[in-house]
Amino acid sequence: MTIEEQEKKDEEYMQKAIAEAEEAMKAGEIPVGAVIVCKGRIISRAHNLTETLCDVTAHAEMQAITAAANLLGGKYLTGCTLYVTVEPCTMCAGAIGWAQIPRIVYGAADIKRGYRAYAPHALHPKATVTAGVLEDECSRLMQDFFKGKRPGRK
């Protein structure tokens, strides 16, 4: 696959993650969405459920990893790519590392809680990361959500 073809695929799958983030926002959740792709097929899709489940660990990535592992029948997701709208937090990066996901693609950076600042070695050592895919759309979702939560702020 050429670089251009990979970029097109990454954007296509990130659009699916964005759709999940939009579902989260409709439910009053922080708008983070994730999909896991294996052999060119989406095997799980999820969004934040922390409010719905009253569970601080119910992040989109955690939900997607659990669903993918259940589908594949094993805890390692070595043939998969995770697409997520926002840079994973340290908890999610640890789970991604333990699941041995070899490729992570995310949209918007998370300068306050992202793994790169606090746990840059949490992912599997051979994992590759592609950042900034549809970054503007992913960032806008977060900004719009928090504007609604904090009236009067720009």
C-alpha cells in the first residue's frame, strides 16, 4: 500500500471513530470514539461510557479493546490498528500496550492528559503511532463539547 492509500484508509477509519465520538456527545459523554480494524475490517467500535456506566475506566479505547478481544477470542490484538479521535490517556496507553496493538492512529493531541507527556513508553515497544489524522474535526468535537459545559468561555 502506498503512503497516499494508507492516508486515505486512515481518514476513512477515523471518520468511523468520529461518528462514535458524536454518539458519545449525544449521550452527554466526552466525545471520544474508537474503532479497531483487523485485516481491513472494523471488528469493534466504541465511545466513552464513563457517565453512562458510572465507571471512570469506561473510555472509548478500553471499550473497543474489550470488544475486539472478545470477538477474536484472545487478549492480544497483534494484527490490529486502533483509531481513536483523541490521544490516549496513560490508562488507555497501558491497555493498548498490554494488548500489543502494533499501530495506533489518533486525531487530536491531549496536552493535559495524553500518554506522551506522562507515560511515553506505555505502548508496546514495536508499536507505531500516527498522530493528527483529521485533527481539526477531532479537536472541534472536544472544543464544542466543553464550550457547552463551560458557558461564557471562548
